[in-house]
Amino acid sequence: MKLKHIAQAAAQVAALALLAGTAQAQVSDGVVKIGVLTDLSGTYSDLAGKGAVLATKMAIDDFVAAEKPGFKVELVSADHQNKGDIAANKAREWFERDKVDVASELVTTSVALAVQKIAKDKNKIVLMSGPGSTAITNESCNDVSVHWTYDTYALANGTAKAVTQAGGKKWFFLTADYAFGHALEKDASDVVKANGGEVMGAVRHPFPGNDFSSYLLKAQSSGAQVIGLANAGGDTINSIKQAAEFGITPKQSLAGLLVFITDVHSLGLKNTQNMYLTEGFYWDLNNETRAWSKRFFDQHKRMPTMVQAGQYSSTMHYLKAVKATGTDDTAKVMAQMKKTPINDFFAKNGKIRDDGRMVHDMYLLQVKKPAESKTPWDYYHVKATIPAAEAFQPLSASRCALIKK
């Protein structure tokens, strides 16, 4: 009898080992490879860049330490230089030659739209933390893409709504002349008008730009109360600096429609005080955000932007889905990601919709006056939490072909 029990136990152990081996074998080559395609040298490198690569590495290290997966996780990164053709070629090379399973980050909308197409053709997953245009989950939506951190609808629904309701009724837009800027101007204009405001005009500047003088002078002569900055990164920083130099502020208010904490840090509180902005993450929200941000700061010497925090969150969610399904098969991993709520330091009860939009709370913030800041990087008053259901475009308004009306 004892020999029989031993034989049965041995058979059970063998069966479990076989199952474990099968699960591992379903991960191609036993390796999950994550590619971070970001701006490492240009206007968006401060808000994404090396910090986004670091956030990805932190997620991988934390996942391996906590989950002890039966597969290896590798990281590769590249500089897309904010050019769609460079990004598309690199993504194709990664997917076809280098066995990369997921392309991530992709700050710059033109880059994201180009890589989305390649990923769909190659049946690979794309996790987008940095780009902003709502076209990603509307006209260009597909079943392999997730838009994680923010979009132009959420930004406009926060900042433009707050400024207009506070009395800033007449707007003029200074817009980066590419897909992201156009989308941000349109979404903000719609919100301004819906809240009783008026758009006096707009001017578009080259992306990236350096000299904003002629555009700012047009904004100054427009008679608008508010100059909406439909740009980001270095373009926003230079716009704000030059507006101060020309004496445009404080006679006219600036509304930074996409402002990152790194921008405020570069400009200083004196130049940005009282400005409203909308973010998907702030390091000083609670104990969880502070703990993770301290770890990030210890390595990067700067507090994380929402793009960098979102990059960690999306990477971790993806890796957990691979482990849960026992495969890196795109359809199975995407299904797992969509059915699993996101609950981490970045988002509570976040959810990936069928259009690829990850919906979560957003935050309306106001930059502190210099005297109100008590410690380094203590830059914001949290004025309101915008619930996920209000922050993002409702599915009823979706232009995504995957959404059945």
C-alpha cells in the first residue's frame, strides 16, 4: 500500500511539473521582452525619456521579486526622436527580428499612431503612457493597444472647464502643429464653448519650437483673457518663459493644458504660481504615491511625472497578465488585462475598456505660490478629484470601430 501511495504521489508531482513546464513553454522562448520606445534626447525627454526606462526596469524588478515567474523578463529601449517613421521602423525591427513582445511608452502622438499600425499588423501589444491624442482610442483604435495615463479629452475636461467656470471666458490657443496639439485644441475648445466661453482664435507653431514671439504677440492682440497652451514639454516651458518676457502675463492668463511636474520644476513657482493643470498622478497624493516616488527619486534624482508613473503601472499590469495566463499570446494577455481591475499606487479601480482606454481618476491641480511650498517638489494644491466616469470620453461618444452602438 505504501508503494502504491508513493507511486501516486510521484505521478501527481510529475503532472504538476508537466503543467508548469507547459505554462512556461507557452511563453515564447521562455522570455518576455518589453521595448520602451521613447524620447531620450528631445523636447519630451524630461517628462518621459530615461525616467520612463527606469520606471519600466523598476516594474520588472518588482514583478520578478514578488511573483517569481517561470520565465525571464528582458528590457530594451530606443530613442524615437519624436519621428513616426523612425518609431515605425524600430518597432518593426523589434517585433520581426528581436522578438519583442510589447512596445511601450511612445510619448508623441505621431509616434503612437505609427506604432499602433505596426503592432496590429504583427499582432503585438502596445502600452501607451506618454502620447495624448484621443484618436488613439477613436479613429485609430485596435484590439492590441492600451492608452494608459491621460488623453486630451481628460486634460480639457479638467483644466479648460475649471478656468472657464472661474471666469476665463475668452480664449486664444497657441497650438503645436501636429496631431496631439490639434486634438488638445479641439477638445479644449469644445469644453470652453460648452461652459459658456468663446474661442477668439488660434495660431499653430512648428513642433518642436524655440521662438514663440510672433505667436504670442498674436495671442496678446486677440483680446482673449486666457491663452491656452496646446503643447507640451519644452514647447510649453519656452511658451511660458517668453510670455513672461513679453509682459503678456499677468495681463492675460496662461492655461497650460498639458503641464508636467518637470515643467514646473524647470520654470519655478514664481513663473507658474496659481496655474491650473490636470494630471493623472501626483507624487504627494497619499502614502502609496509617496513611497513609490521616493524609490524613483532615489535613482533618478527627480520626482516622477504621470507618464513615468503610468509606465510602471502598465508594465506591471501586463506582466501579471502574462503570468496569470501562462502565455505571451497577444489575444489571451489582452483579455486578461481587460478583465482585471488596476489597483496600485497609480490607479484605484482602473479598467481597460474595449476601445483600449484605461479609465481612472484624474486630478485638477493648482500650482502653489513660492511661500506655500514647504519642501522640494511640493508644488501643487489638489483642487479636485475628477472621477474616471467623468474624466474620459464616454463610450457613447466613441468613434472606435470596436464599439457597438
